[in-house]
Amino acid sequence: MIYFKINLLSAIHRTIQESNEIIQELSAVAKNGLANQQADLDTLFKPLHKNEAFSRPRYHTDYKAKGFQYEAPWIRIYAVRCDKNFFVITGFGIKLVKQMKDDPLLEIEPQKLEKATAYLKEECFLD
């Protein structure tokens, strides 16, 4: 069930605006991080799971980035955190539901994170 109340034209404009914003933010933060300035990718990406979920061995590497302009931004970028300021982006989505499992398109994102984590561990990029 979608929990945003918005008309179609406003949703299109908001999606475009949020997408542009997060791409610009990601680019700027990545450049700052490379230049050893204060903002880096660790400030943009946040853990995907709540602290209670960290008891599951893989969950501590799942991260997401989202826009900042709206109280409840819906654009998400999903990534595996390999090290400080080092993320492998695995996917993205528009989160219009309360939980990822409520949207078939978002439901595959945790699976992609899991596969990427397994691959990165196998190739010695991840502990």
C-alpha cells in the first residue's frame, strides 16, 4: 500500500527533483572524500537495517543513501559498505511503501545486496 498522498504530476516532479538531488549529492560527496574534505560517502550512506538486526552476520554491510530535501524522501540507493568511504552500489529504487517487502521491485534489493556481499567476500574485498 502506498502511503504518500500526492497527485501524479507532483509525484513525477518530485521524483525527478529527488533523483537529480541525490545524484548531485553523491557526486559532490565522492569528490570531497577524494580530496580529504569533511564530507565523504560515510556521511551520505546510512545503515539499511536497525541496530537490532546486526545480530545477522551480513546485515552490517547493507547501506542506503536517500535524499535530504523531504521529510520522507523516497529515492533510495542501496550499497554494500566495504570500508571507510568505500561502497559498492548494488541498486536503487523508489520507496513508496512502508516496508521494502511490500513492493515487488524493492523486495529484490536485499537479495542483490546479499549476492554482492557474498561475491565481495569471495574476492577478498570484504571481511
